[in-house]
Amino acid sequence: MGDYTKAGEAALTKAVRTLDQGDAESIPERLERVWDTLEDYCGGSFHAAEEMLLRWLLKNMTGNSATAERVRRYPRAWDILGAVFGLIPLFSLAKSLADRRFVGILQQTLKDIAAPQQEGTQTNGADSDVEMADASAPESSTNPRKRKRAGAASFDVSVQKLVGGCLQTAEAAFEAIRALLSRCDKSLDGPTTHRMGAEHVKSLFSTSAVDSMGILVPWLTVCGLALDRPKVESLREQSSWLSTFTALWQLHLQGASDASEVATHLSGTATRILGRLAGIPRQTPLGVDTTAQERWTRDLRRFLARNLILPARTAFLTKQSQEIVQVAVDMSSGSAQITFPVLFDLASKSPLELGGNTSRKDYETWVQAVFDAILHSTKHISRDSSRVAVRVIMEMAAERGIALSVASLRALCKDYALGQDAYDWSLLLSLVKLNPDVFLISGEGKELLEQILAKTKEREVLDAEDLEKAAQFIVLLADGYAQARDLATFIKLWLNQLAPTKTKAGLQPLWSRKELSDTVAKLIQSSLNANHLVEILEWLSAQTQPTESMARIHILEAISSGIFQEDLIDAANMKTFDGVFLEKFSKKELPAISACRWMVASKTMARGTLKEAGHVWSQIKSDIKSTLRKYPIDREDTLAAFKCCAAAWLANHPGAAHEEEVVKLICSFVERLEEDGEPMELDSAAEGAFISKGTFFSWMLSDAPRLLSLLIKKNGRVPNGILSLLTLSGNEDAARLESALLVSRLLLDRESNVNNQKLTDMLIDTVISMVDTSKASRSGCATKIAIQFLSDVPSEVLSRTQREAAMKALVSHLPKDSDKAEAIGTEHWKSVLSLMVKLMSRPTFYEDMSFSHLESIGRCLLKIHKRSSRRSRGELATDDFGRDRDTFKLLQQLAVLTIRQMTSGSPEEREKAYLKGAISVLQSSCDDSEAAPRIVLLQTFISTVQSSPAVKKLEEDGLDISALKSQLLQVTSPVITSSKRTGKGLLALLVALEALGDLDRETVRQALADAIPSLLKASDSLLDKGVQAGWEVRMFVANYFPEALSSPLKIKMSVEPQALADEDGDAEADEPAAALSKTALLRYVDAAVRPADEDTKLGYLKELLEDGNDQDMLGRLLVVYRLIQHLKARFDLSQAHSALCNRLIQINTPAQFLLTSKAIHYLLDQNPVCMTQWNIELTLSTVSTLCFQPSTQSLIATTPSIFPSLTRLVEIVIKRHRKRLDGHFHILVRYAGQFMYLVLMAYIKLQLEFVPMQSGVREALEPGCLAYWR
């Protein structure tokens, strides 16, 4: 190694000495030779050559000559500087940089590259984009300095001055500065000489804020150049550019004028960059990648918050000075549409003062000052830019609910929202959303409102987008009136605006929308008491002009929809009806108005007394009859009249005076709907939707189930219209199938329908008849509907007769052996088997019940599995394999339920015949390729019969269980010893391994001893492919042949972080599929270590803890935790504790951190005898170290449970090891302070970065922070 270093020093010295040989044009070649030497050079004992190289570069960069500019702009020169910065001792490096005025060279370089020439001025034909491609070459994984050579053309000053060339220079220069500052930070923990050298280097940048701008301003400008590129150009370490910029600023000499200097020199460029990153005012293509965008946004927000916004707020609140704010606004006015919203965003997101009594008031005053400054400056920029800026700012304010003065908002409305040619509805919408008082208070506000409302009647001048915004404005205006406790005024305003200008014209479109009616209905009860409601109803009833009548009816329908409280119903129910029917019903009135009449009448009858309902019906029945008999079905007033008639029926008790005529009218109308035999479709009754016959039945299904029950009771049958929506005759399209499924859900979601035995019996019988047993349509739409409906029906609703009929239909549904499996898919069979399991869960003996039906199902499932295996061409298709395993498990459940029924009591002739047939099937010959379903049925039959209370009686009748067990071993042995371990062979293998659990252990060992090597090989192969089935194979070996596993835990232990949600670390059988790997892993560990002695277990633990490979770390930690639970208390566990503590400090992922701390806690809690004084102090020391690690603060910010895991470690030390703390309680006090520091740092970090905190994080951190400040 020493000879290699000396050779490198000699080569570098030789290369440096040749730098002075040649003219300026050969500088790139000489520098490339130096760079080639540096690529493989890691430094030596002496640094003369490096210092000579540094001084030569800085000397040739100094001055105003053309050659000096070319060297300064040459990226390779900065690459070499960056490399040399890491080789020279810091003390000597600082002296050389100071002697050669490095900071001045850096300033001049940044100044040059911050002002590039336009690409259109290029004359030599070079393509700067090509140059950039060279610059972004990937680094070597072994040596970060190994990169592709920069092109020779990049030493051409005409290319260097283009944007691409300037960014090449910036890439190298910024990386060199980053490496220099990073080395200085790392040296702070080193020897004294290193720390002194680092401080000397930093002192080069310790200038005043004004002087530091010579570096910072062009640096930020270059970042803007990169951002403005038309396409993403990935540059080396580009994401760190702004963090290095911040680090340079932190080295300056702090002064009282720092914030003013930032506002003067940096705010304009910084806010423009931040606005583009944030997509203000709209998202545009950016020239940096996503990673750089995220880091730049975070770094720049943090910089501006700390150095501009917070100082400006402090100056404003303490000295009433707005100088900093005004300067920032003025300097940002060049790109106001981007920068003004950014300034307002930063100011409005500045954190509140913790614990201050006036913090909210001060915050509002501060934001208002910034808003006023921005609003004032918009008067001095172009109209278009100011309008965009104001619109974006108001959207922010409205979204966050920021309190701004009414006067300023009103002035803004006049200047920007109410134009002579057109209104800005986006801005008006933001204003009314933020503070409706802008338009409700004072005469000036009401004048503005009148102008806006006049515009809402000019529908022809509004485009589609503005129409929607204007409608939303009216809705928010209603809400504003309600907040002001003056909803009655809005209702009067609504009448005036809603009324048509001419008698025969319709209502004003914007004011007659359903959204407004729904909003007013929601506000009635919270805004009006009974007296106020009566007053407004009386006022509405007094508005009898022809143009006002339609508006009155529309408004009264909205009011009627919002009345639910008893006092309001008593006061206003009949008054609402009387107001609607002041004028007689006319056949010429608009359908929408007639619909409002009928809806008010229906609500009045539904809420009123029997006498009131009779009065209403007597008044409207003639008009209702005329409407239902003569009006077209597709009119909205016909639908409303039908609903009104239904309300009249539901409002009457059986035998009431008007019941007969109401029932007759409804039944005749339903017959009218059923007259035409055309198929119906489920339609929505929503406003604007097309109304058809299906709409009426859809409404009965979803909103009037009691009406449906009464109809069935009256007619003795389910309406044909309902059945036509549910039943399918053939292979209809997917939309028809979805419609029928929706109908079935609507029928079964209603408890009244489910409890109606007559209805459910009719529906179930109809649906069972829909199961198509023909070969061509076994999986057709009709069958799918029937299966889905029967699956959704509650089990207790199905009678035994219905269950047996359904099972008979489903068994007839089974394909014959000659049928192709392609006709029916796995998902269909899964639903069929699920339904069979549901039916057979209760006593069900269907006609011709036979064990051969289970055999047929198994063969069908096997055909489907073979087809999926062929489709995957021998490879394992994980999704198909998982679905096939699920269907075989359903087959097993079905077999258990069926066999249990036949063996639960004293066997009769029926049961004996079934069992005889079952034994005959199970003992028949079976090909190895078809073994999987036979194994499932054999294992299920054996286990079910053995657990049956009638097992002795069955054995007396001739049932030989031992023969069946021998048959099971005979069928499974060829499958396990077979070489087929993938595709269809894997399913059979897993089924066979699982089935052997019911056999004698020694018998299994004797029969399968020769197959173990091949099983281990298959397990390793499956685990290498990431297949969870590999664990099942390996677990079988661990259970039956543990001696075959020489190193059972030296395998891949991948486990998903989501699998660790179980706080106790135990494997539960009902965990979700995502946690299957954890379940299998833990079960395998249990099986593998159970027979081992304590020394062997400790050896396993030692191997796992000494393994430093980061791959599969989470799985190894999970195994470590499980192993600790298996070990008895021994002194060796103290070493395991030490290893876990050391590892905890190095972990930076939440899942691994929580699991490791949990293992440490378990050792301290369950093995206190093994813990020494060293272990206790190491635990506390580890917690102390973690409290001050930045990585721990970041973990707490994202995962709130990290902090409690640390507190639990200290808690268990205090609880279980109090004796060892005697005389050391002062240490605990210190740790408590460190915990508080950790909490504060995490909270302050989130506040300063303006990161939205999860509720769990806030609840964990904020109380402690507030207590500390108080």
C-alpha cells in the first residue's frame, strides 16, 4: 500500500510540474492529465504537490485576461479544486486560499456565469445541450472523482458563455464549495489542528451581509437559470445547490441589517424561484428533476422564513417598522404574478408565537400589513400581472381562512373584480368565501352586491366556467347571510332575483339551481326560529304578482325541505302548503313548478297529522289523478306527483278515509308503467337526469321500501318492473349486469325488505330459477346475478327448502368431465364455492346429494389451475397461484361442512349411503397429476370424521380410518418426492405437505426421508424468487426433519415493514396478506429453534447480531426478537443487549428502530438477572446519544411512535433496575433534560420548515414545548 501511495505522489508531482509547459490552448490537456492522476489518488504523507496544484489553479484564475476567464469558466478546473480541497490539511488549505484570494475568484466566476449569452448568439455551431450531456455523466461507484471527460469545446469561451456552459461551470464550482464546507463541518469533531483549520477556512467567508452578496446573488441567479431550462438536465449534486447557498450565508458576520440586505438583494430572485417550484400561478415545465425540486423548495422556504419573514415580523410587531416588508415587495415587483403570492404565502404561514396571549391578534395584524403592502405595490405594475397576483393571493387567503380587513377587501373588489367589460368571478368567489361581510355590511358593500347580482341575470355574457363560479358565489352568499343571522333578508333577495322578467318566461337559471335550494334548506333550522320562519312565510304568501308566484313556489319548496324540528313543523307545515297553493294548479304551468307543488304537498302529508294529510289530499287529489293518468311519464312533475301519491298512502293508517282511492291510483299507475314490455334500466331521479319508467322503480327501491312492501301486500306479488330490473335472460352487456347488481343491493340493504318474508321468498325463488345450468351459459349474467344475490341474502332469511333448492341448482351448474375449463374462470368459481359454503353452514340435504359432487368441483378447480400454469409457461404466476390456493381452501371448507353434516349424529340410511360413496371415491385410483383435490378431500374426510362424536359408531359400521390414512400417505408421497416444484406441481406439493399434519410423525419421517434434500433445494429456489411458499416447504422440514437444517437461520429473511403493525410481535393467523411473510417467518423460527438447546440458540443469536449486511436487516431483527423470547435467562444475553444498543444508534428507518428498541426493552424487562451495571448505563447512554442525533429528530417528525419507544427504555430501567440507579439519579435528571431537548428540536424543526404536522405528532410534541416556554 505504501509503494502504491508513493507512486501516486510521484505521478501527481510529475503532472503538476508539467502545468507550466505549453500555451493557453493546451491547458485542457494538461488539466486532464492531472485529473487522470487524481482519479486513483487518495492522498499521501506530504501535500506539496497538491498545494502547488492549488496555487497554480488560483493564480491562473486571477485577473481580467481572457485566459483567466477561460480557466475560471472551465469545469475541470473546479473539479480538480474540489478534489484538492479534500487532500490538503485544512490549516494549510486555509492559508493557500487566503493568499490567492480564493473568495474573490469565486465571486468573479459566479458573476461571469450568472450573466450568460443568449443561445441564439452562438456562432461556432456547438450545441450547448450536448455539452451538458457530457457534464451530467454518472460517477464511478468506487471513486466519486471518476467521471466522463468534459469535451474539449468547453474551453471555448464562446461556448462557455452560453447557458449550457455556464451551468457546466456552476455544477463543478458548486460541488467544489459543497465539498469544502462539508469537510469543514466533519472536522469539528477531529483533532484541534483540524478544528482550527476548519475555522480558518470558514473565516474566509465571514464577511458582512453586504459583502457576502457578491457570492450569494449570482449563486441564486444561476439556480434560476437552471430552473428556467426548457427540459430537465440532471446535474451532479444539483439538489444540494441551495443548501450550500444557505451554508455560505450562515458563515457571514451577523448584523442588525441582515434582513434588509436579504430583502434588497435576494428576495426578488428567491421568491421567483420558489414560486416557480410551487407552481404559482400555474404549473410550468422546470429544468430540474423532482428530487431537486423538493429539496430546493424546502431549503428556500427555510432560508426566507428565517432570514426575511421572521425578522420582518419581529421588526413590525416591536417597532411598527414595515421597511423590510416594503423593500421585499418592491424588489419582487418584476415578476409580481409569481413573487407577490409567494411573499403572502410565507407571511401567512409564519408560525404563531408559542404561549403568547396576543399571538393571534399580532399574527392577523402582521398578515394584514403584508397584504396592504402588496396591494399598494400592485398599482405600479402592469394590469395583467397585478390581476393574476391578486387572484392567487385571494385563493390562498380563502383556502386558509385568513382574516383580512373588510375595507382592503372591498377596495380590492372594486379595483380588480368589477371590470367594465367583464367580472372576475374567480376573485369574487374567493372574496365571498373569505369574508361575506364585504358585500353585506354598509352601503358601499351593498352597492357592490347590487352590481354583482345584476350581472347574474345576464346569462348570455357568461361562459360555462363563469356560470359555475357565479352559481357558487350565490350559494356562498346565502351562507354568509346565515352567518350574519339574517337568512330572511337573503330569502327576500332570492325572490327578487329568481322571479322571471316576463310572465311566460322561466325562472332565472342561476338562482333556480338545486345547489342553492339545498343550501338554504340546510340553513333553515340553524338560522331561523319558529317566529322568524312564520314571518318569512307570511311575507312570501303576500307576493302574489304573476312573475313572483313561480319564484315563491320554488323558494317554499326549498324551505319545506329544510324543516325537521317539531316546533318548526307545527308552526310552518300547513303554512308552506297554503303558500304553494295560493294559485290553483294549471296544466299550462312549467313542469318544474308543478313538481315543486307536489313535493311540498308530499312533505306536508308526511309530517302532518292524519287530519292535515286528509285536508291536503282532498285539495290536490283531482290534479294528482289528472297528472298520473294523462301526463307523459318522462316529465319531472309526473315523478313528483307519484311521490306525492305515495306519501299520501304512507301517511294514512290502514282503513283510513282516503286510503282506498290512493291505493287504487298508485296501483293503476304502476300498471301503466308495466304496460310496455320493453326492458327497464335503473335510472337516477337526480335533477337533470333523464326520467324513464325505471326511474320510478329505482326510487321505490332506494327511497320508498315501505311503499314497495305495501304494494306487494296489496297485490300479492312483486311488481314486474322490479323483477325486470333484477332478472336477466341471457348474456347481457356489462352495464346491464351492473344495474341488476345494484338493484339486488338496494333490495337487500333495506331492513324492511329483508324482514318482509313474502317479498324475500318471491325474490329468492325467482333468483334461484335464474341459475343457468346449460353448458353455454354457466357463467352468464343471469347466473352471476343469482349467485351475488344469494350471497348477499342473510343466512337466517334462507329457509332449508330454499337452501336445498339453491344447492341443487348450483350442483347442476357443475360442468361435466367432458366440458372445457376455459368456459368458467377462477373468480366465478370462487363466488360459487363461497355461496355453497354459506348454504351448507346450516343443515342442508339437497336432492341426490353425493360425495362425487365434491370430487367434480375438485377436478374443475384443477383444470383451471392447469390452464393458468400453461398460461404462465411453467413460471410461477403469483396472482393466479394465490387465487387457486384460495379456491382449494374453499373446497376444503365446503367438504368439512358437508362431511360434518353426515357424521354429526347417529347415521341413518341417507348418511350411510353418502359415506359409503365417499369411501369408494377416496379409495379409488388417482393419477399423480390429479392428486391435489384428492389429497384435500382425503385429509378433510379424515380430520372431520376423527373429530366427530359419532366416530366410534362409524368404525363399528365398517369405517376404517387407518386405511384412509394409509391411502393419504400413498397419494401424497409421489407428489412430495416428485421433481415438479413450480407451476401446477407447486400447488400439489403445498397441499400434500399441509395434509400430512394429521398423520403420525414417525410414519411421515420414514416415508419421506429421501425427499428432504430435494425439498430443501426447492425451498431455497422459491425463496430466491421471493415466493412465500418457500417458507411453507422449509417449515415442513423444520417440523419433521430439524436435523437436516444445519444452519436454519442463514437464509433470506425479507419482510415488509407493514407486517410489523402488530405491537406484540406475535404472528396472528388472521393477519392480512401483506403480513404473510412475517407470519411464515416467525412460525419457521419457532419450528427451527424449538428442538435446539440453549447453547445452539445463543449461537444463532450471535451469528445474527454479528451480521453487518444491511440487506434483509428488518427480517433479521424480527428473528432476533423471536429468538430472545425463546432463550432462558443467561449471562450471555448481556452481550446481545450491548450489540442491540450499538445497532440502535446506527439505524435510520422507523420499522428497524422500533423493532430494535422493542428487543432491548424485552431483555431489560424479562431477563433482569442477565443485565449488568454496564448494560443499564449503556441503555441510558444510548438514549442520550439518540436524543442529540439529527436522524432521531427526523424519525420522530415522521413517526410519532419513535419517541414513546425511547421513553419506554428509560421507564423499564427505572422500574426493573432501580437498585442499579442508587447514587446515579443525577444521571436521570440529565437524561430528562435531553428528552426535552429532543422534543423541542423536533417541534422547532417542523415549525421553521412549515411542515404540516400529523395530529399524533402535534399531540406528542406541543404540550411539552408550551410547558417549557412557560
